[in-house]
Amino acid sequence: MNEPDVPSSPRVFVLWREAKDTQLRARLGGCYYLSAWLLVWLLGQGMCDHTLAGLIGGVLFFGLMQLRKRHTLPVELTVQNLKRWLNLHWAIILASAFLWGVTAAWARLQPSFDETWALVTLMTIAFSTLHAFNFSMNLKRARLALLMLYVPTLLVMLHQWQQNLSTLITLMFYLSFLLLLLSSSHREYRHTLAIELKLIKRQEALKHLSLTDSLTQLGNRLKFDSLLANMMNNAKRQGVPLSLVMLDIDHFKSVNDRYGHSCGDICLVGFADVMRNVFRRESDTLLRLGGEEFAVLMHNTSHNNAYVLAENFRKALSEHDMPIGEQSIRITSSLGVGCMEIELDSSPNQFVRRIDEALYQAKFNGRNCTVMSSPKRPQKPDTAERNHEPA
């Protein structure tokens, strides 16, 4: 549960856990099948009487062993990829079980293997027991594997039931016991999986709390710092623009001093609500950096489009009433807008510094205005509106 690549999606996690457990528990199975067949073939008269069949069996078991080792988990953990991987890996497991079942049945018919028949029976019991304990994550396929291990031999022994009655009855009883055991193991596995899913949900909830501002429910400074570098790298790799808007409530200290901090909190919440109404695209990440400072990260958004949205917000905020008891007030905001420049913004700090300078220029210009950052110096476009009325 401490692995950094554990999927957070419940559906993907269930498939990932099953795939990881299946790969881990099936890793040595191919080696044991091959070793068991070589022992059965070499210890009796089988090597002399059935040289070609023994070699073919060895090659087949060796090939299945290699397939298990080489079939690694997909790099991209999606539902489709994991289902495809599980289907193929289970096909290898079932092929191994079927090959052993047919081989054991064939050996029972050959007098050359009479000396090693007890070994064949013990190996079948061992393989089936391992299946019942190790592959309970998929009940239907594990049951099928058990039947493939036993049914061919049971059919042969049933045909010669007078010679094999006691062994036949013993194997049938043991098979029924393993099927019951498999069902019990499957319930335990699902119970453990449900506990892990609950832990993942709690971890996700804690992570969300650690990255969320408790008052406004926007992302906090920690989320901003963790996202910015990744979004910059993604934008460079994909060749798309990344814009940043930094916002500051004008004269917020005077609001707190005049109306009290509880009223200041109401203004902060109202400010965040207006942000959600304007910056409502899925690609917009809204954040409160601390105090009266806010930001919006805008993936695949050009300089001009970011400026238009920032101006829309500034106008909407100046017309929004903040309820303070029986009265209401209006607040304004200063905004700095900029788009990432690959030549200038070699680090997140340099990118943020440029936009912060534009925000400072907006305050210097009289507040309640939007200034667009430029590579040379922050300056306000000609079309930007000015309103020098303080909050």
C-alpha cells in the first residue's frame, strides 16, 4: 500500500491488484511444472520408451514457463490494458494446468510410468493445492484450472475403475475439498481487497484536505507549488500555451479593520464563488495562495484568452454584492496575467515572478485593473479598462 504508483481509481485498483497478485503467484509455477515432468519422465522407463514424447512435453512446459516470465504488467494502468493482460496471463496459467492434466492422464495409460505414477499423483495434488490457495482472486478461472488438472486423469481412472477405485475416490473427495477451500479463499481475498479500497479512499480524502483551502475550498499554496512545475513540463512537451492569472483583493486589510475578520471571511468565500463562475472550464485550476492572494492556472490557454477571462472576472467581481449583516459591500481586485515563455521561464519561480510583477503594476496603476505581463516589462494593454475607485 506504500507504493507510489498505486492507482487511485477503485476500478483500476481492483484490476491492478489482481494482476499484480496473479503475476507474483504465477512466477514460479512454470518452473515447477517443468521440473515435475522431467522427474516423472527421467525416473522411470518413460525416458527409454517415450523419448520423443518426453522431449515434446519438456519443450512445451519450458515454453509456458518463459511466457510467464516475459509477460510483464502494462506500463499504462488502464482498465482495458489490465483486462487484456489478465486474460492473456490466465490463458498461460490455464494452458499449463491443462497440459499437466492431459500429461498425467496419458502417463496413467502407459505402463512405462507405473513406477512414477505415485509421483504424478502427488504432483497433481500439489499443483491443485497451490491453485486453491494462490489464485483465489479469480474464482471462475481458478475453478477451471482445478478441473483441468484433475478431470483428464479422473476420466482415465474412471474407465479403469476396478484397478483405481480407492485412488479415484480419494482424488474426487480431495477435488471437492479444494473447490470448497477455493470459495473460502476467494471470500477472504475480496474482504482484504475491500479493506485496501477503504484505505485508498481515506488516503485520497486526506490528500484532498492537505491540498485544499478550508475556507474557500479552492486549491491551496501546496497544490499550486506541486502543480505548477508539472503543468509547465506538460505544456512544453505538448507544445501548448500555459497561462497564469494572479489576483489580489484590493484594500482587503481595510475590510477586515472596518467590518471584522468574520466579514472578511465572507468576502473571501464570495470572491472564490465569483472565480468559479468565471473560470469554470475543466482546464482551469483555481487556487488561494494565502490571505487575499489567489491564482488561476490555465492549461492550453493563450495570453489573450487568459486576459479576456481575467477582465471578465474583474468586471463580475465589481458588480457582485458581498452580504455583511443587513447590508452589503462590493470589493475589487487587481490582476496580473501572463503566458509561459520558454526562453524566459526556465523555472516555476521565474514564471511566477513575471506574473507577480504584472500584478504589482496593476496595483501601482490604481488597482481594480488587469495588467498583462510582457517579456520586457509588465504593461497594461491599451484595451484594458481602468477604474481607480478603491474598494
